[in-house]
Amino acid sequence: MDYSIKIGGEAGQGIQTIGDTLAHIFARAGYYVFTHQDYESRIRGGHNFYQIRISDRQITASRSSIDVLVALDLESINQHEKELSVQGHVLYDSSYLKQRFDKPNFLDIPLTELALTYGGNKIMANTVAVGAVLGMLGMNPEIMYEMIRKTFKKKGDEIVQANLKSAEAGYKFAKEKCLTCSFMVSGFEKPKMLITGNEAIGLGAIASGLQFYSAYPMTPSTGIFNFVAENAKDFGIVVEQAEDEIAAINMALGASFAGVRAMTGTSGGGFALMVEGISLAAMTETPIVIALAQRPGPATGLPTRTEQADLLFALFAGHGEFPKVIFAPGSPEQAFYLTNKAFDLAEKYQITAIILTDQYLADSQWSYLEFDLSKLKYEDYRLRGDNFRNLKEYKRHLLTETGISPLGVPGDANHLVVTDSDEHDEEGHIIEDAETRIKMVEKRLFKKLPFIKKEISPPNLYGEGNPEIVLVCWGSTYGIVREVVDELSDKFRIAMLHFSEIYPFSEDKSWLNILQNAKLILNIEQNATSQFAKLIMMETGLEIKKHINRFDGRPFTVDELKEKVYAYITGL
């Protein structure tokens, strides 16, 4: 079983409601689910879609062909009919589209009429559509009914019953009328959770002891902000919507200096405003975590699309020379654990940790049985209570063998805590002499960096252990490339080398041997200039000459990337 469902229409038609409801029903039924969205930067109008893939085996990306197209406007048919599989069907309402289609695989369902008849309100048309999709698939509707009861319980029995009747009407109509539907859906399995990349970052932050989050809303990072805010009361987190990104990072730095784990999130334009704050964090050695959700630039660019073009920006952000850590998760599961690692390393080494994501990972949903919470790490590296009060002398920037100085909490002892954006001595007082300057740069950079590198994991090799063909990728392309490797592994000795812990590179360089012994290396990135390949060249001297790039704001599908990789391999 492996089916794809696409809901297309204009913004404001309830596309996300239908898609999200179906995705959660499938996950509750125990199926593996992957979703991604494509939407324009407008509240109403335009053309948007929500694509869901369900399977009885693990899936990690979207496919090009679709099996059910829910067309809420004519544009959806014009654009996506050609994507239908051999058994593909279109679900539409001719009364709404003002047009009928005399084709055997087109199912005309009176969504609005059924909503009015059985739900008493045309707003129930989305519920009818959900029922109709399940009817076309021939899926047991009990989980749908259960979810409706739970979702609308607080709105009263009348609303619950109206939605139940509407869903049932859509289900029965589609099941009875779609005579050419031949889908085979497997039975229910153990329910799975459904989580987006943004939610996983937010969850990882909360699990890591986050106590302060400040941000200015900016797509596609806003989902992290929303998730943390929704859970702030339960976990005692202070959430602040700042007036701009300059304020956001400085608020987070202030909170971190005051003794709590702090984080901010933004996209490229907002990150540009945060750069001076990153340098301030470096000079004062204040721990901070930043989520940088990439989107196509420059300037406003394509604000609701996806790209991986801010890697070098993040790497070189800030004036002066200082260490930072950059992670780029490839899945929500990786996002959860790497966010935890970002908080740990930021506080342990008193540095900035950046989590690079993008619109594709931020909004896509993946299904999992669970996350292993035993893998999480939490250690408070700050001096608190008696550990701080009993110190005879406190030097905030004490020169040590590791470069890590004691980090106290202001007000927790009688020690004077000084910090300043100027170069300083061990106590934090401003200096001008060359000798102290050299010692402080060596402390912040050369002493810390070797220890940080020991904490970084090498890239993940997936596929053939001794491959002739290696697909190099990083961040959100993980799931797509993984499935391409699966599909080509019966023809070629092929593997994926996926980097999620981007900078600094791990001390373990065994992966270099894999690349040096390969007959073909293909670098795959969602940007125009192969930024990660440049980073590899800069750090190792290895030049990757073959590249597959996409930078139109849309993600690869498995089929599209497989075709490009196959063409390279066969020389077509």
C-alpha cells in the first residue's frame, strides 16, 4: 500500500483543514504518513495544495504521482490532473466549480449540498470531503468518527452530530458512487504520532529546559514560536513577541545572561538583523540557541517557499573570529535530538548554536511510534547556590585549559558579575593591550574548538557499505535522497552520505575515505551554488565536481530526483 492524496484549491478554502485532518486519521490508523504543503504568500486566492502520502512501510518523502486529487477549484484540475497515477481519481463538486467532467475517473460529489442536508451548514463541506476521501479508499471510518467526537466535544453535541452526519454522508456517497475506485487499504496498526519539523524543534527545546523564547514572527520559523507559546503555561516558559529581530536576540541574550536557557527563531531577513547580537554573544560568551528557518532570498524572496541557501550566511554570521555550532536536521526526529544537543553544547561551551531548517522540513509532517527520551541530555553547567556562593574569587572569563570559564548567575552570590561588548580581561573589565587580546582570542577560539569537534558526530552513511556511487546531501533533503538510494540499490552500489551536524566537522573523517574511493560523487542541494560542497572543499580540500541543484522554491520529489541521479549514473 502506497497512496498519495493531493488537496488543491485557493487559500481560504480549507485545504489545510482537510489535509491535516486526513493526515491525523491515517496516523491514528497506524499508517506511515508523510505530508508537505505548497502555498502562496496570500490569505485568500492563488493556488495552494496539501499533499499526503500514506503507506504500510516507512516513507520519508513525497512522490510525483497522485492517486486521489481533491479539486476545490478548476486550477487544481488544470495543474494536477496530469499527475494522476493509472488508478488515480479526481474528487470535485460540479456545483462549486460550475463545470462537469465526463470522465470515468472523475467523481462528482455534491460537497456543499451534502453539508447543508446533513450538517445544516455549508461550512461542513470540508468534513464531507474528508469522509469522501476515506470512502474512495475503502477505509474503515471508525477512527474518523472518533476524531470528530474528540475534536468537537467542547462545542456541544449538536455540532458533534452535525459533523458526524456530514462525514458519514460523504463517506457513503463516495463508496457507493466511485465504481472505478480499486484502492486496497491495509488494516489498522498501532497508532503513530504525527509531527512537523517546527514542532519537533519546539518540543526538543522544551525537553532541553527552555525557559525563555523571544521572536518576531517570520515565515517559516513562526511554527516554532507558536508551538512553544501553546505549551508555555504548562512548562513555565516566558514567551515574548519582540518588536523586531534585533530586540528578539538581545532579549534572549539577556535571559541567558540572567541564568535561564534561552532561544530565538527567525528566517533569513530577520537573521540578518541578529548578526550583531551573535557577535555580542561571542564576546560575552553567552549561550544562545537560534533556529534559522531558510526560505528563498534575497530580500523577501519567496516567503512561503523552500531553499537551502543560508548555510554560508549562518557559518560566517558575525564580525570577528569565534566558534559556533551549526546543525541541520533532516527529519523531525533529528530535529528533536539535535535541538537538545544544540542547547547542551551552547551552554557547555558558552557559544551560539544554530539550528538550520527550511520551509520544507518546517511544515512537512512525519509519523513515528515515539521518540526515545532516554537519549536526551540535560546538564546544568552554571554555577548556582552554594557552588557559586562559596567561591572566594569569581572571574567570569577565567583563562583555562579548555577555554571554558565559570558561568555564574547574577544575584545568586555577592560576586560582581561584569560583562561588556568590548575586549576584556578575565574579570570582564575593558582592555586595550595586545597580550590580553591574544590570550582571549585563543581562549574563545583555539582552546574551545578542539573540544567542540570531539562532540560532533560524523555524517550518516545509508545504503551500500562500500559504495561506488555516493549521494552527498545535508539537512532537509535527507528523506528524499534516502528513498532514491532505496529505489536504485538493486541496480547500483549506491549510498547516501547525509550531514546533519554541519559545523564544525567531526574529528572522525572516515567518511572522506568513502568519497575518495567512490567512482561517482553527486552533491545534492536546494540552492544554486552548492554551498555545502564549498564547505567540504574549504574544510577538507576535496572538490566535488558533479552537482544536482534545485532553487525554484519547490522541493524535490523522489521520482524527480531519482530521474536526475539515474541520468548522471548512466551518462544520459
